[in-house]
Amino acid sequence: MKKTIVALFALPTLLQTTPTFADIANGKNLYTQRCAMCHGVDLKGSGPLATKSTPPTPDLTTSAFKKRLNDYPGVIVSSVILRPNGDLIPKTLRENGVKLAPYAWRVQDFRDLHQYMTGVILKGR
């Protein structure tokens, strides 16, 4: 009988723990290697190439972007990566001599990158 009682008390604790399916380290690595050159480590559009594109690199910590990131998890990140605003991103990289190797994005990478960016944005509050 005691085992059952202990198990019932432990159940709410287990249910409150929400497992994350994202690998924050992978998200940080992807962001650092593929995004920070324009968006900066702080996501505020402060990277060395931020002002080299027209329009300039956006601040990803704005309330509008936070809402989009929250409302459409992974969709915003994947849409920018897979369809990078026409030729703006590749053109900016090309014009500034940045050679970025092609990368075979996985769904998990989008989750990881989304989770990492969300964490950085929340820390910056």
C-alpha cells in the first residue's frame, strides 16, 4: 500500500516536468556559425555584417519578433533559413566575402535553433 501512495505523490511531480526535445548546444552552435555574423550574439542585429544588407539586419529581440517566434515555433526560423528573403542573405554574404558551407538542415536543427534563440531573448528581458 505504501508503494502506491508514494507513486501517487510522485506522479504530479513527473507530470510537471516538461521534457524539451531541443539540444540547446546544437542551437547555439548553429546560431553562432550561421546567424551571428549578421544578427550578433545578442540577436539585436549587431553582428559585423548587420549594416551591410539592405534593409539592415533586423533586431530579433523586438516584441513583434518574440510574438512571431512564440506563435509559430520553428516556422519563422525554418522559413528564413530555407527561403532566405530572396537573395538578400546569400548576396550579403557573397558581397562581403563570407563563404558559408552548405548545410543539410534537419527538423531537429530548427527546434534546437528556435529553443536557443528563445532562451537568449528571454534572458535579455
